[in-house]
Amino acid sequence: MVTGLNIRVNVWHIDTVAHDDLVGGAIITGTNVYSNVQARIEEIPAQMLLVQQGLETVTTYRMTFVPGTLTIYERDEIEVVQPRDHYFYGQRFRVRGVTIPSHNPRDPRNYGLLTLTRSERMHSQQ
């Protein structure tokens, strides 16, 4: 494992199927596109001014992953799969932003950065 990258994640590409469910709602499905990707997740602190005003803020996270050549899109989901004793084990995060640094794709230091939020599932069928 690369130094500093302390977890492994699966990347799920979220799609809707071609047909709706019985009541006309879209059926959301996911396809596991990458497994056991080396990564590190850290929380981005909320702006203190918003916290002091008592406003509800969405918790955001920054994730570094290797290799940076993976194709990850906004709305994809990240699932922490290793280690089993990690705080976020089994949790899913939704990708809000993708940043690819300017390293050469063949450079072994090539990495990618994601901005994530926690994915809260509203219905058990999703």
C-alpha cells in the first residue's frame, strides 16, 4: 500500500435502468466499476461562521486515491471495504467533485482527488 493511503474502497457507478418501477419511479442501480482501490478519506471542516450561526451544514470529505487514471464521475459512490475496523467501514459516500492533478498519467506519483458527501439512502430498495 502507498504511504499515507490507509483504506481500500470500491467505486460504484450509479445508473438508472431503462424502465420505471410499478408506480412510475426511476429505479436506481449501481455497477461496481473498481474494487480495492487504495485511498485515504479525511473530513473537510465546516466553516466556523456557519457553525456559529447554527446553520445545518453538509459534512464533506476529501479522498485521495491511486492511481489517478481511474475514471470516476460525479454522482458515483465510494464504499469503504478495508480495513474492517475503520470508522467508515461499509459506509458509502457520494462523489460531488473530481480533481485530477497535472501529473503525467505514466508517473507513479499520479493520484486523484475527490470531494465526497455521506450518501444517505432513503429507501431500502435502492
